[in-house]
Amino acid sequence: MSTKINPDLQKERDQCTFDVTELTNLIDGGVEKTEERKKREEMALKENIHNDDVPSVYLSHKEKYELAVKKACLLFKMIRKLQEEENAGMENYMAVLGGNLGSAILSDGCPLTLHYVMFIPTVMGQGTVEQQAYWIGRAFNLDIIGTYAQTELGHGTFIRGLETTATYDPSTKEFVLHSPTLTSYKWWPGGLAHTANYCIVMAQLYTKGKCHGIHPFIVQLRDEENHMPLPGIKVGEIGAKLGMNGTNNGFLGFDKVRIPRDYMLMKNSKVLEDGTYVNSPSSKLTYGTMMFVRVMLVNDMCNYMAKAVTIATRYSAVRRQSQPKPNEPEPQILDYVTQQHKLLIGIASVYAFRTSANWLWLMYNNVTAELEAGDMERLPELHALSCCLKAASTADAAACVERCRLACGGHGYMLSSNLPLTYGLVTAACTYEGENTVMLLQTARFLVKAWQQAVSGNTLTPTVSYLGDLRNGRRSPPWDNTIEGIIAGFQRVAAGKIGQCVAQIEKRQKSGMSYEDAWNMTSVQLTSASEAHCRAILLATYFQETEQRAGGVSPALRRALRQLVDLYVVYWALQTLGDLLRFTSISERDIEQLQNWYEDLLVQLRPNAVGLVDAFDIRDEILNSTLGAYDGRAYERLMEEAMKSPLNAEPVNKSFHSYLKPLMQGKL
Amino acid sequence: MSTKINPDLQKERDQCTFDVTELTNLIDGGVEKTEERKKREEMALKENIHNDDVPSVYLSHKEKYELAVKKACLLFKMIRKLQEEENAGMENYMAVLGGNLGSAILSDGCPLTLHYVMFIPTVMGQGTVEQQAYWIGRAFNLDIIGTYAQTELGHGTFIRGLETTATYDPSTKEFVLHSPTLTSYKWWPGGLAHTANYCIVMAQLYTKGKCHGIHPFIVQLRDEENHMPLPGIKVGEIGAKLGMNGTNNGFLGFDKVRIPRDYMLMKNSKVLEDGTYVNSPSSKLTYGTMMFVRVMLVNDMCNYMAKAVTIATRYSAVRRQSQPKPNEPEPQILDYVTQQHKLLIGIASVYAFRTSANWLWLMYNNVTAELEAGDMERLPELHALSCCLKAASTADAAACVERCRLACGGHGYMLSSNLPLTYGLVTAACTYEGENTVMLLQTARFLVKAWQQAVSGNTLTPTVSYLGDLRNGRRSPPWDNTIEGIIAGFQRVAAGKIGQCVAQIEKRQKSGMSYEDAWNMTSVQLTSASEAHCRAILLATYFQETEQRAGGVSPALRRALRQLVDLYVVYWALQTLGDLLRFTSISERDIEQLQNWYEDLLVQLRPNAVGLVDAFDIRDEILNSTLGAYDGRAYERLMEEAMKSPLNAEPVNKSFHSYLKPLMQGKL
């Protein structure tokens, strides 16, 4: 295979106005961090676990699972070795499993992930010191493989509705796990089907005839020697899915399965030997994990978007189409403004969400520190933020990946582009860890409360302080057609929408509706208000954080980064003109200026498009795309990948003899 | 398996306010048409070709192809038998292959479809009488199996850019087919890889040293006896795709392959024995096929949307979640207004697009009749309409299917829901038969011309006559907050946007840009103008056609249908408030009324949601969904389908012994 770079792509790189490595270092967080990342990638990829003889897309569902187990085991072996050599902590597991690297090695999900991501953390967070001592050692050593079972066939986001029961029997000092209905079967946990032999099960705790709500229990599922399901355990896989077919999602039912009393994780709540229930001292602490996962998710979404825009942008530099001017060659499709419109906002979104994820991460750490000092004041704010950013980042990422895929025309539909698989992973996140509409309504609850506090004259926490300034239709300042002005406009939109929702709910209550019904009737508007709040936060954070670190950046790069911020803000202004027209004094003239500004920004950013995605520095092995590789040999790679199809190993498929020929000869 | 109906679903059916059968008949076009359809379905399904031992989602890529060939051959055998018995025409082939029925039997594409859909029609449309006599007989009899190869690795929508050459050699009276580059390889044609043995190839015709553009040639690809590729033919499959993995999409390259002169289809243009090229008398006629396919596509999109909303609506009646009011049971998720917001617009969209498709079909027939009488006046209008309706219907259908899938939460991600597969088929249509952005820009060209004609005082064809009334910022009438008023508002929006684009292009030209560059710079706005025009047409057509046939409908049904129209129009008004605020005099008060109207419509339509999808009358075998079956046994079916996974046939997978156990014992 030649390593020549496609000349169109080389031309793009030659014309880039800034130093790509400088930007890569900025994204990674410094030169050393870039080197660390590269070393980690090199280390993980040199083992060659990521390479398949036959691409897994050609395998049967069962073979896909078997390949995923093989690769996951080799990967875990590698991590364990590394762990022993370097005596490193959890971070190393996470660094290799998570982010781009994990999905490069196990492109459609890993059946062992939940062992590290949920099983061990839950034991650490909710087990007593003795329980930790016993289970964590075995788990770290991989003597056992665990997973985490919460969602049931009939219940997901609404956790209180879970039906699985754990009833304490003081006569034997055991809990009896039971699945009273079909809908109570656990459904979805990764690795549960045929991989894990232990599991943390979330179940309704009954003792002394009383239900105390959902608690975690460790249950052995399979024999450690022969892996057979233990008596009373009904376990299997849930079947083929849109994506993540390597994760081995399973179902699990219990027929009165008994476990020892101390298999209940009792750091917070306890059941004593006689069956007495002792309540948790601080149930708020379990919120932490959920928020942590959502913050991480925003970062994951940036990784997936970065992949998608890298693929689509490089391909758009290589692909030529049509002939708008007679006697001139076909332009690169990147020269079409409609194509720039699809791609550049995607590139900007990666930077915008990455910035917001970093900012949210700092806030998460601050709030966690305050929590440990007993201060819970900012917890609701963080919760509200993590909910709406989870919803916005997953929804925007899904839209971005699909836009990129469609921008590659027919070839984006090829699995070898890696865009469809990426979409499968991203769109799943719109549902898991809290369904997006539910998430937006959680944020809306917080916003409505904040509004009411503002009305009562209370001061508000930082991210909603703008509500205090703007509530009650206080006269708006005149529209200011600058980035700062647009951001202020978005805050007015959010405040205006929240205010309208509150008014609407009150009106409906006055007409005799219950609060719950009035809330439901207003819920479409409430999700919209929540989204407006989230947009205001995203724009402000992206702008402010970029300004703040502009000082340490070379002028050429600073210019490009600022153009991206402008593009992002102006794009969203144009997308939400209806809101701006309703809640600010923006004029038709302003709008026309914004439209021209946007088109000018596309022109200015066009020459740096490839540089901006090159700076994500995603190795070809990780990108794993025929269309997006660094060398731009898209057509050659499409053909090379096609030749790997087992169907192409034979000139004539056997179905010709058994069906086609008989049909053609009238003998079928 | 019990046939008991889920009581929640039964309750929905009991409360429906209209006669579902009346609506089914209305959709089908009369009682007899419903019966015909049911008979056809019964006939096609009783052969049991649609039933698989192992669901095809569990098979390997190669096995999926082999199963698809088997099913396609059995299906074609059935159709041929039917054909002989009833002496029926093409319609019967199309009726069984197309629409819902085809996708029920071959759920992920059929490797033989292009034989009937492209090969035979192209021979009929572009072959001489002699060529038709020779080829159509063989094709109808299935002595040969053909496909149609146009798109190449390097060129799709821009047909003039195709690179495959057909050079006439007068010395042997043959054409020499050749693929001069890698990018000239044919890429994408269905059935091309391992199924068809003949192919219509679109190639650049060279004779006497001159290129005459793209022409159709029949090429034999494989030996009729042993199916081996003929010398000089490089053929194979392009690899795994997001969907349609049963279609056997192929690539095809020629190394100086010779075919007889009369294998060029010569109804329109000819090459004489000495190599003289004789031009086509009416090249416009070939437009017809393309438009026909796009009109059909709008109907297909309705079928897919109907499936998706049927699945999601029935599941939303069965699924219960959360507990907004203490001490009350969990509500059906259909009771959440946010859920109604996602589903009801989908239901309305099916009716809206179906209505527009029927209307477009009538127009197509009229224009075709006029064409045959030599009148080409309305051809550009029809072309423009078919382009933007193709784009809008495929984009809206893709959004609708994904919204439905996500509205089913995690279970929508299961392939057994049939929503992911449906999305795969729908999203492909956003690209094939003309990429959507290109389509919108084609319509925009027509609209800009129409605008200029209006400026010159010419009368306009019917679908753009509103431009004449509204151009040049003529004073708008005051906003009228009714359905008719909203539709008029949409026309003002479209006119306003087209006018702005024209002004923008002229301004840019005056500043020194070429027309082509000015067009490109304005193209984001042009696509938006084109979409606005399309929305105006859709709303007006849906409203007017529904009003027109309201007379023949019972009052209860009429009310429901009118509510759907209202919902559709008000929904789109709320979606495009920015445009309405810019180009009409709509006020904040009007907007608040629209929002309330919309929420009221959701309440009014809620009790009929299940009835409205039941009326699509999609048999369970065709719907093929665990979540959407008529009896509402969603959870039972999910479990039954899961048990069909080959992974669940063994309690312990072999990978435990080869990888998991060694890993756990530290022996890997």
C-alpha cells in the first residue's frame, strides 16, 4: 500500500493558516498530555488486538460476540499486565477502555466494560469496608467478572418502578431474590448474557413485611468453574440491536434465589440479622455516580463527533462533483457552501462541547468537594446542568454524525466509512443514562423553581443568575448584533420561555387543573425552555473559556479559534431566529447582517477545515474509516475493504446453483 | 401463543370515536381496493416465504445474501405463476415487490428488484422495437436476470461526470466497454454483485473520435450456464452497509469488453454501422422515468412512516412509566404530552404526504399526457415539484422514523422492534435518486426563474402563481390566525425567501462575483427558500384535498381528519415561527394562541391515536415488530424473539473456555 497523500488533501494542509500541532496540544491540555496520549495509543495498538482477519461486520451475531470476548480478554490481559508493571490506578483502565481508544479496539462495544465501569465502582461506593476488602480484590484480579443490573423489561428511567424483589428471611439470614413478573426481568445490562459470573442487582428490599425501596445486592449468576447458570437463575441475551452488538446485553430472572445477608451492599443502608432496617445517613451521595457518568458522556460525544467530522471533512476535500462553470474541472465538494454549512458547524460543535465538558468537570469536582464538607447548596444546579447538557450533547452529536454521514453521499452508507457504526453508538446515548426528554424536564423543574425564587427576590446560583436580572418582562436592552449581544439575547430567550411556562402552569392551575396535569400540558414548552437555557450556557461557556485562554495561543491559531466561536454563536442565532424575534428586539436588518456574517465565516474557515480536523489527531487505526484516513486514498480503500467481504472470495455463490439457475430454467 | 389483546390497547380501541374500517377504505381508495390489497397480501403471505427459521439479523453477511436470493427466487416464482394464471401485467409485479408487502418478505432488500424496476423498464423505454422483442421476452420469462449500472465509485448525482467509456469500433461493428480509472468502476447497483447475469450500463459513447455523452448499453456479465464472470468483467460486492444488506450491491469494471453494435439501446439515439451518430429526437422523454421514480418514492416514504408510527403508538399505549401523582398507577406513556408531540405529528405526516403523493401522481399523469401531445410547458414545474417533494418526504420520513424509535426508549434500539431496519431503508432514500441538497437546489433554480418571470410580468404555472401575487414586498394582508391564514402565511414566507435570494445573488454579481459564485454563496438560503416553497405546497395540498373529499365521509371521521390537518398546519407554523415573524405580521398573541391550539389538538386527538394507526391496517407479518403487533403483547414478544438468538441456544458459549476462564485463572 502506497503512503502517498492525495494531492487535494495535501493542498488543504499546505494552505492551513495555523500550526496544527499547537492546536492538538491545546486540545489535549499541553505538550506532555499529547505525548502521554500518543504513548498510550501506541502501547495499546502495537499488540494488534484491533486487527481482524475478517472485518467483524461480515460475521454472524454469534461470531461477533465470540470475537468481542476474545478481544476484550486480550485487552484486559494487557491492562492487567500494565497495571502490575506500573502499579497504576483505575485511571489507566479507564483511559484504555474509554474514549476513542476503546472503540478502536472493540468497534461495536465491549462485553467486559461494565466490570470496571459499574461493578467495581458500585462496590467501592456502596460496600462496607469489609465488603470492599472481599470483593474489590477478587474483581481487580479478574477472579470474577461482574456487571450491574438495574433496568428491567418494563422499567428504565423510572427507577422507583422496578419490580425485582429482595426479601429478607431472618430464619436463614438470607435474602430471596425474585422476579414476580415477566416485566420484572432485568433487561439490557452489558456483559450479563453470557459473560459475567457475578452481578450487582438493584431490587426492592422487603424486610419485616415492609418495602424500603431500591437497594444493591451482589448475586452470583454462574458457576465459577463451568460457567453454568446457577439454580433459579434465568439468563440469556436480549437479541440483535441497532448497534453495540459486542456488548452482550442480557436478561436475568430470579426464581427465589437465596443469597447471604452480607451480599447486600450496606455502606449506606443496612439490614440487621434480625431483619431490622437501618436507614442511610446520606442518600444524596449516590447522586454523585450518576452525575459523573453524565459528565463523562459529554466528553464521549465530543470524541464521536470529532471522528465523524474528520471523516466527512477529509472526504469532502477528496471528492469532486459537478461542473458549475463550463470548462473548469469539477470542484472539491468542500467548495460548496452547502457542504461547508453541514461540516463546519460540526467542527465547531466539537470545540464547543469539549469546552463545556471541561468546565462542567471542574464544577463537578468543586461541588463534590463541597458535598464532602456537608455543603449541598450547588447540588441541584449541577444536577440540572448535567441533565440538560447530557440531552443536548447526545442529541447534537447524533444529528452531527448523521449530517456528516449524509454529507458523504452514498459512500457514507458503507459500514467501512465507520459513520453508521458511530451513529449506532451515539444515538444509544440519547436513551441510556436518562432518556433525553426526561432529562430536559428534570432541568425544567429546576428552572421553574429558580424562577420562583427570583420572583421571591432570592439570589440565584451562578448559572441561573441571569433569570434574576431578566424575569418579569423587565424592559430588554436594545439588540446588540455582536457575539456578546447574541449570548445576552439567548439568556433573554431562556428567561422569557421559563417565565411563559410558569405563567402557563399557573393559569392552568387557576382554571382547575392539578399542578401535575398543568405541568404535563405545558411540558412541550418546558422542554423547549430547558433547551434554550442549555443553549445559553453552551454559547456563553464556549465564548468565555475560549477568550480566557486566547492569551497563551499564537495569533494565527487565535484567529481561527475565534472564527469557530463566532460561527457557532451565529449559526445558533440563525437557527433560533423565531425565539430571538419573540424575546429580543432583533431587527430584519440585524438578521440579514447575521446571515452575511455567517456566510463570510464559512469562507474564512474553509481553508482551515482540514487543519481543524487534523488537529484532533485521530490515528487511522482509531478512525477506522475508508473515507477519512489521513492519506485521503478514499476510493482505493473502499475497494480494498470491499475485497475483504467473504462473498467476494468466490466468483459464484452456491445460491446460484440452488436457486437462481433453477429459477431461470423454470425448474424451481 | 395466546391471542388476547393487551387491555390497555383494547381500551384505546373502545374509545376511538370513528369507524376504523371506513378510514382504511378511504386510505386504500375504496372498499374494493381494500379487499384487493388484503387478497394480495393473503396470497403472498400464505406461501410462508417471509418466515425464517433463524431471524436473518443473526446471520453472517454471506448467509444474509444467500437467504435473500432464496426468498427472492421463491417470490419471483410465485409472481411468475400468478402472472401465467391471471395473464396480468407489470402492475402485479410492482404491487408485490413494492410497498409494504415486498419489505415484509425481504426485510432488508431484494437482490432481484432492479430486474423489474430498472432493467425491463429501461429496455422498454429506450430500446427499439426489435430490441424490445428480443430482450423483454427473455427478461419476463426470467431466462436472464438484469440490473442497471449508472453510479460509479467517483460519480453519483452528477451524471455527466461518469467515466466508463463505450467506444465504437466500425471494423468489427462492436462497442468496446472500458473502465479507464478506479473511480470509473460502477458501484452500488443492486443485484450486480453475484446475482444478475446481464446489465444495462450507462457509459460515455465515443464514435469517430468524438464523445456524445451518456448512453445505455446491454452487457452480458456472466456465463448463462455456470454464472462465471465473462472475460474482461471484474465484478463483486461493495461490502456491508448501514442497511439493505440483502440487495447485493455490486461493483463492475471493464477491461475492453466487446459487445455487438445492437446491444446499444437505440430508440432515441443511434450509432450506424459506419459509426455515424444520429441524435435523439426528444431527449426530454427520458426525464419521465426519473420523475416517475421520485413520485413513487414519496409513496414509499408514507409506507415506512405508517409502519413506524403504528409501532410507536401501539407501544406507547402498552408501556407505562413514572408516577406523576402519588397513589395513582403509572400512566400509559401515550398520556404524556411530550410523547403525543412526538407521535401525532408523525401520524399526520403520513396523511399529509399520502395526499400530496396522490396529487402529484395525477399531475404526473396529466403532464405525461401533455408531453405526448408535444406540450412541454408544465415539465419544469413537475420536475421542480418532484425534486423538492422527494427531498422533503425522505428527510421528514427519516426524522419521523427516528423520532418514533427514540420514543420507544431502549426497546426501540432492538432490531426486533423493526424500527432500526426501517430507518436504514428510509435514510438511504435521502441520498439515492438525487441527493437531497442537490434536489432542493434544483427546485431553487426553477423558483428563481419563476420569480424573474413574475418580475417581468409573465403569468406563472399554478404551483408558483402565488409568487406573482406576492413578489416585490407588496404590502401583506394582516395575519389571519386560521388554517387558511397560516397557509397564506407560508406562501408569503416562500415568496419572501425567494425574493431575498434573488436580491442577494444580484447584489453579489454587482460586487463582481460570477453568477455561479454568487449562486454558491447564496445556496444555504436557496435550499431554505426551496424548502419553504415545498412546505407551502404540502400544507395547501393536504388542507384542500382533505376538504374536498370531506363530503363523502361520516361526521365523526371527518372531525378526526380535520383535526389531523389542523395539527399538521399548526405544528409547522410553530416550527417555523422565525420565518412567519420575518415575513408576515403574526403577533406574540397569535403565537400564544397557536401554542394553545396545538396543545388542545393533542388532547383532542389523543383518544384516536391508536385508531388512526390501526386504520393503516398493516398486518403483523408486514409490520414485523415485537413492539407494534396488533395484540400489544410487546414484552412477551420481546422475550420470544430474544430466545431465537442462536447465542441463547447454549447456556455456555465456547469463548468461556477459550478466553474468559483462562483470563480469570491468570493463564491467558
